[in-house]
Amino acid sequence: MSDPNTSKQGSGSSLTRVLVGGVIGFILGAFTMNMVGPAVKGKKADDPFAGSVLLPVVVASRDIPEGTPIKFDYIEQRNVPAQLVTTSVVKPEAANYIMNVPLLVPVQKGDMLLWSQFEAKKASTNEAAPVSDTKVQ
């Protein structure tokens, strides 16, 4: 048979090994988190626009009060995520259409300019009337 004193020493030794292993594992885990953690935190996984395609839009380069006609020095081009660019946003290639057109609302520096923020230009009388899809009988 086995000696009862030997079995007690074996279980005490096993408990010591488990505790020492746990402490070493904790120390290694803490060391790893300190070394790798900052690199992982630097990545913005919460940013829904990370890796997004950027498109140029027209934004206000300064605060512009309501009723102010737009001048070229009041606007600038900025790239924004494509998800934010709709047909209502003024694009750089169309910026000449808003020159000298008064704003209907005040705009803050950095705001994207929208077509709905401008007074509609009156059509000149020299333009042809729109063609209707209905046929004359």
C-alpha cells in the first residue's frame, strides 16, 4: 500500500505547482497586454467610415450669415466619406452655380453646402420652355 504521508506531500506539491503556474500566467498576461495593448487600442474599430472611399465636396471656409451671397473665398473643398455624399450636397465641379447666390440659412465653418440652403435663381426669359412628355393631338 501507499504511504499516507507520501500522498499528502504529493497533493501539497500539486497545489503549489498550480498556484505558481497561475501567478506566472498572470504575470505573462499582464506583460503581453502592456506590450500589445497600445497597438490594438490605436486601431479605431468603432469608426464606421474606416477605409471608406472619400469624395470631394464644397464646405464653408468660415461662418456665413443668412442672406449672404456666396463668394469663392467663403468656400473650400474637403474630402468626406462617400456614405455622406448625396445629390443634395454641392460638389466642387458645380461650385460656380452657387456664386453670388444668397444663403437661406446661416452656415458654420466646415459645414457641407447643400442645394437647399440657397435661393433659387430666377430663370431668364430667353430660355426655351421645358418640353412636355405629352403628345399634342
